[in-house]
Amino acid sequence: MSTLYLLHKPYRMLSQFTDSQGRSTLADVLDAPGVYAAGRLDYDSEGLLLLSDDGNLIHRIAHPRHKQPKTYWVQLEGHITDEAIRALVSGVTLKDGPTLPAKARRMSPPDVAERAPAIDPKRHPVTSWLELTISEGRNRQVRRMTAHVGFPTLRLIRAAIGPWQLGDLAPGQWRKETLHAPRTTQATKPRSGQHKPLNTYKDAERGAKRGSKSSAKPRGRRK
């Protein structure tokens, strides 16, 4: 069995447990020795972060070759156009090369807590929301994609990674899931040219769909 933590990383928190500069870290909201994040979220991004003490599971989730789709809710400056959405869907060419085709659609403002500090309506009087799903993990990719089509990102929330969803977790809250796949099975190397699909973790997929939530609540920041 493996344990997976689904955490709603708040705005301006590092995706790590320590920081020499005194910035907010995961240790402020999660006390789970020996766990590591499967991937990361930028300091100024929010939303779903997956953590585990199982290195093979972390690898399966985070490694680019497994192409776990990631869905983001993006607040943009201005009203995004149909042309810009079509460009994102088709793929845009960034400095590090063309992006893969994505899924993109307009959406209503999501039911999430107000960011602190909030977006300044005087500086950004007109905004819109976009749901964007990508299967890559380049550095600040979503922000670069929306800027490329003329609509800078003001707020970025990751809503899903593969079958795991943010659900109704508030910033700083987390829930725990147990994946009933033996570690010996996870550690088995696939044959050459093959990769064992992540959906062997059926319990995780079912748990994500049910949105079962831990009773754990965020703790105060450590001094």
C-alpha cells in the first residue's frame, strides 16, 4: 500500500518543507515526515499538490513520459477571445519550442477562496477565467502560453492532476488516500518500450471521483 496526500497549496507558499529565507513552506500546513511532492507548483501559484513517501509512485505521477494531464483554472487580464482559445488548443510556439495541443474553454469564476492579497480591481478592471488542460510540465508553461496569445495570467490554480482533483479543499487543507497497490508491484520495471499505466491505482481514481476528504485542517505557521 502507498499513501498519497492531496494538498491545496496556498498562494505564496513554496512546494518544499524548508526554506533558508523564512518563506512559507509545506511544513506550515502538513506534518507528514518522509513525504515528498510529486512535481511542484510555483511560489505564486495555487492548487493541487500531490505528496507521498513512495518514490515509485512519485515517479509515476511526476515524470514527463507518463504525461499526466494537469488542469488549471486561470484568471486572465481581459476577456479572452475565441481566436486566443483556438491558438492554445492547437499549440503555440514558445522560446523552448511548440507546445502540445491543449484543452481550453471559458469558465465561470470557480468557487474558491479569495486570494490574499486579492487581484486589484483598479489595476485589472476586466478579467476572465479559462480552464486549461495540458500534458506537459515546462517551467511556468501556463503563464507563458496565455501571455503568448495576449492574455497575461493574474491568478493560477491547479485543479487536477490525472484522476486526482482539488475538490472542495480550502487553501492549506489536505486529504489522505491509501492506494492498494503493493510496493513490490510498483517497483517492478516495465519491459523495454513499455510503461505500466498509472490507472492500475484504481483506488486512487475512485477516491478522487468520490472526493473523500480528510478532517485535517491547516495548522498555524511554525515560528
